Amino acid sequence: MYTSLDASNTVEGPSFGPCPPFEAWLQADHWIPLTSVEEMAGKDYDVLIAGSGAGGAALLWRLCQMGDPSIKIGLIDAGGLLLPTNMYNLATLKEPFNYFLNPRNSYPIGQLLPEFRGARSVFALGGRTLFWTGVSPRVFPAELVHWPVPYPEMEAYYQIAEQFMTVQKDYEWKYPLGESLLQTLLNDYPQTIYAPRAIDFNPLKYNGKINSNVMFSSMNFLGASLDKRAYDVAVFARAIKVLTDQGKAAGVEVVTHNGKKHVLKAKTIVLSASTFETPRILLHSGIPGRAIGRNLWTHSMLWADISVTGPAKEVQPFVFPYGLIIPQTENRPFQIQIFEANRPERKMLTLVGIGKVESNFRNRVFLSDDRRDAFGVPLVQAQFSYSERDLAVIEMMRQDFIRLAEVIGATFVSYEGRPDICLYPPGQSFHESGTCSMGIDPDMSATNRFGQIHGVDGLYVADNSVLPNTGAASPTLSTIALAIRTADHVMRTLT
């Protein structure tokens, strides 16, 4: 039987008595603090970020880490709370890619885009980084010559991004099959390296924290931001229109899942909604800019499985972090990634060829004349085709697949009616970029070299759409590096 304590009988000193029950203490409704759109509509923000994927979350983190703690920051996302981490971190998720393909988790927008039919959009806090494999190569330096950012400056921001993302470029423990393949390939492909990957193998070694987020996602940025300071987050808050006043950003019109519209006021607005959604918002808002929506590009991608014999005693799953990359060079406008295939019945490797696609002003996303969503916003359409040079790069990749299999001593394996070497439909690389590309000329680019929309003070873009071109490198690392750079510029404008 519980007996109450009589605190009056204690000796002089610190007070003593029963603790209050846990349920009386501050409680959390979610694994991240949320603010309602209605509450956010009653505030004036210094910075409002629309989209929580790689770019939006990186910009938020930098503002929270380095910015004035008095500035008010808000973050909204069109989706809800789907996963608190990268799906590859979930031990119970045995078929992670199948989970991604579920239309409840990634919407097959390509069904509406015949010329870009492989595309899928993710509407969830964290965006597509929830399903990302973490491969993080830098852009081949020759490609950066065409960017409006000096190479030394870009290199500095790559270093900041890689440090936070814990991009691993080498591994203390060498995987036997990987080492054997690497040594075999170096004779014919001397540039071959371990695939740089955003993976944290040291949860306790440096920061003393238990870490289940081995594979990186933008949730890492959101959590690290909360460690620094508070900010407001609203989910199921879809930005549909940017509001301006005398050539300056003034706010965002937002619609919630129940169809109610609200205006969120902000001095600085950063759109990080995706390569499709960011230009859609800008075009629907009537923001001037000849290049908004233009220069859509994505990587061409070849896929093949090859059967091999090697020193490994068992085949590891596809998500096993070790992989190899044969990177882009002056004479190779593509890269080849080599991973172990998730085919337990035999030892197999997966070859993934990622080809450079030219930026083309004709390739674009635009608003439909006759199709609208449930909120009355025109749906996005796409116009896209490969150039003759793009097709030549695809053929070069195919020939290199054949040569590579010969070097390894492997044979191609076809299953489920797929060709030995298959070309993904446009958009299925999930690397679409460029529709708000940065540049100097307002007629050919949507933003200036800091990601600000030409001619509109306080309106920025920080997602894949801002990338001029990454050659054959996947875009996520570059998007994060540029978003951190944009955050530094925004902070200078707020002081």
C-alpha cells in the first residue's frame, strides 16, 4: 500500500516530496513538433520554406545553425508524417523499394506525362530522401565550369555537406567481393572507386548519441535543426501560390488537406517543392521569367544484372553499403555503379549506367490548359526528348556494359521478360532537375547564382530544379551544397 510522505518532517535543506506523475509533464504528439497552418497564418516569418526534401531541410539546418536566433523560421510540406528516417534504416521493412513504389507513398506522376513516364513524386515530410540510396558523388569538375558558382566556393560547400551527411568515400573494413572486383577493374578502369555514400557508421564514437539513422535522409537535418533552436513545421500544407508586393516576396497561399486556404506571411520565401512542383507554383503565381519550367533534364539510365563468381561466401542484399563507381571522365560522359543484386539464388551484380543528358531549353514542364487538381490548381505537364548526343551517350553506356562484363568474367541475366540491358523510361532515374536553373542571363535561367528568382527580392529556390546540370553525378549532394550556400546568402540579406 502506497503511503504519502510527510515533507514537514525533513531536516533543513533541499525540499523533498513525491514526484508528479509523468502524464502531467509536457507531452509530444508526434516525433517532430508540429504547428497548425491556422497558427502559422497568424505569424510573420522572416523565412518560410516550402518543402522538406534535401534542399529545404539543408537550408533550414544552416539557418538554425548559423543564423540569428531571433529570426522566425517556418517550414511547410504538402505531405504528412510518413517515415521518421530513411526506409533502409528500418529492419522490419524487408522490401524497401516495393514500399517506395506503393502509390500511397510515391505518386506515379509519369502516368500524366507521356514524355516523362517514369517520374514519381513523393509528398511527405522528408520528401524523396526517405527512399534515397545515399550515393553522393561530386559533380565532375569540368561540368562546374558551366555553373555560375566559382569552383573553390562550390568545393567548400561540398565539404560542409559531406561532413554533415557523413559521406563515406572509403571503408575501414574491406568487403572481399568488392576488393576483388576493384582490383580486377583497376587494370581497365583505373578511375574505379568505392561509391561515396551518406552513411554514418559511428553512432556513439563521436557524438555520444544512439543513432538509428545510419542511412542519411533530410530527417537528419530536421533533427539537428531542433537541437539548435525552435522553428515551426506544418504538414499537409500545400503551397499553391507565391504572393508578392512591389517586386518583393510577401507570403504564400497554402491549402490544407480539407481544402481550406490560408496566407502565410514571410519576408523571405524558399521554394523546395521539387523539380515539378516548384515551377508549377511559380507559373501558377504569375511570377515573370521566360526560363521558369525550362531546361528540364534527367539522367539516362541503363540497368543490367550479371552473374559472377567471386570470393564472397554469400550474397549480401542490394542495400549493403559497399559498391563501386566508375566515374565520369572527359571521354566518358557517364558513370557506372556496381552493386550486389538482391538475388539470393545466385551471385549476381547489378550494373547501373547514369548518362549525362544535355540541358535543352525545349525540354520543360508547364501548366495544363484543361486539367486541374482538387484545389483548382492546373496540373503540370512535361515536354521532353533525348537529343542525338544523348542517344549517343546511351549507346556508349551499352557498349561499356558489354566490355565491363567481359573484364569481370560475367554473363548477363534476364528475368521477368526484361532485356539483358534495359533503358529506363525518362524520369525513372528520379534525378529530374533544371526547371528553375541558376544562371546569369534571366532569359535562359530562372534564378541568379544564389538561387533567387530573377527580379523578385526575397524569393528563392533550393531543390533539384535549381541545378544547371550535374553531368553524370546524381543530384542530391549538389542540391544540398547549393542550399547551404543559399542559406548563407539569405542570412546576409536579413542582417
